[in-house]
Amino acid sequence: MTDHVGRVLEQWAAERPDLDVSPMAVVGRLSRVARRFDEQLAETFAKHGLDAASFDVLATLRRSGPPYTLTPKDLSASSMVTSAAIAQRLNRLEAQGYVRRSPSSADRRGKLVSLTDAGRSAVDAALPDHVATEQQLLAALGEGERAALAALLAKLDA
């Protein structure tokens, strides 16, 4: 049985046999899989009162190690949230009591963002469910297939 992308490829082959549409086999499937993964992860984060961007900011601070503090610039560079979205995300997380912003002692104009105890508890509670969801999403692949796919995706992301 042909999947959705396979049917699209067949249609293009019939309508435009002059074009090599083979890249759609990869890009189309990546797009569809990413959308499905994002939906499943969003459900997991929602169970913890978070969204993907908030989780990413909290997780970035958490994995930075003690004292769980970064500059907004470093936070943006280490997370998967754009720099434009960082300020807005930090406002929300600060209002929730998950992060605290304070002046930098090294640069009076600079700020530091620190993970609060509540923020650490929130990310620590969500992380096992997040990893379990990712395990479930990848359950169709064996260990070797996961490693190969990760290597191929890293090559595309370089």
C-alpha cells in the first residue's frame, strides 16, 4: 500500500513526467512526520501546563547545570526558540514563577535568566513524559535505524 506522499509522487509522475520530484519523497514525509510529532509532543506538554517553546526554555536552563542561569543571548543560542520569541516567552515564564530575571554583575545593562525551584520542578516533572512520548513516536524503528536516521538528519542540519 502506498502512503500519502507515495500517491502524490505517482500523481506528479503522471502529470509531469519531465520533472524529478523524488525530493518530495523525503521532504514531504519529513514534513508530515514533524507535524504529527509536534502534535503528540504538544499534548504531552499540555498535561504539564506547558507548550513546546516554554518547555524548551526551561529544559535549556535545566540542562545548563547549576546555577541554571544563562543570559538571554546564551539562552536563545542554546534553545530551539528564536531570539525574537525569547523575551515574550520569558515574560510568560516569569509570570508563572518558573524563571527569574536579574541584572548581570558583569554587565550592568545585561540580564541573567535563572530557573526557579518551581521551574525546575515543572521541567523535571515533564521530562520523563516527554522522553516517553518520543520513545513512542520512534517505536517503529529499531535501535540501528534510529541511529542511522539521526546521523542522516544531522547531515541535513549541518
